[in-house]
Amino acid sequence: MTAISSGPNNTSIESFRKARDRYRPTKVRLLWIAESPPTSGSYFYYQKTTGRDHLFRETMRAVGLWPMKEIMRKGVDKNPLLESFQSKGFFLIDTCSYPVDKLSNSERRRAVLDGTPGVVQMVSELTPNGIIIVKSNIYEPVKHALESGGFAGKILNQRPLGFPSHGRQEPYRKRINDILRKFSNV
């Protein structure tokens, strides 16, 4: 599979990888694992906000890089925020290398299961100090794959962490803050 549509741009898997790897820290302290790039075009590592950048906005708020009360409008240059995220040793990868949010539930589950070996491989290469698994539907398969790969002790959230949209923004930020506080004391 070389190119999957992700909205009007027909964005390829390669463009997601290239955008992500631009902000790969030399040493990954804390690794976020999400589901997949979205079809909306509001990929975490793309340079400008689209106005639908829930994961990016709430993660930046949770780690103290975006003011809590400030609205993140369409067209915000993400580069300074992504560079700060990178400088902290933070990095985010996706379980699926292509958008799965418009797939049927069974196709989505299959894509997540198919993506877990790649996650384990990436974790092996990145050797993070800690891992946060974002999104309830990927939590169990990703956690199981990581545990099978010998990374059980690196997983910092011992229960699913909901995606930060539709009223789950504040719980997401609170859980990230709790994880960061404990992680800093390790």
C-alpha cells in the first residue's frame, strides 16, 4: 500500500513519515502512540493547524506549550511548538501508517492489529524511557504487543486514555499531567 487518501490532498504514507521524522528527538524520553493520521488533514506533525487539531492542541496544552485558555485557530504555525516538543524528548508515532478513521469498525480493528508489529519495531528503535498509549480502541492491542515485545515496564498509562475531543479534552490533559508528574519523579 503506497498511498492512501487522507482528505483532499491524497497524502501518502511517505509524507506522514517525513513530517514525523523531521521532529524525531535524538533521545526519546516519552513516546506517545496514537491510532493513525486523520483523514481530515490535521496530522500532528503537519506545519499548520486546520482547526481540527484535537490531539495536537490538547497535547501541547497538557505539556505546557500552549496556553490553556487560548484558542488554537486554523493556520497556526506548529513548527515552534513541535520543536519545543522535540526538545523535551517527546515524540508521537501512529499504530497505523495511514488514516483509518473512515474505515468500518472491523477494518479499523484489523488495521490496528496489523500495525502493532510496526509499533514494537519503532519502540525497539526509539528506546523511549516511557510510553503513553492514546485512544481507547488501540490500548489493548498495542499494550499486548508491547508487553510481548518486552516493553511492559515502559507503559505509563495502565488503563486506556481517551482521545481528546468531544468533551474528553480536560480528562486527557489531567491524565497526561498525572503521568508527567510521576514520570518526572522516576
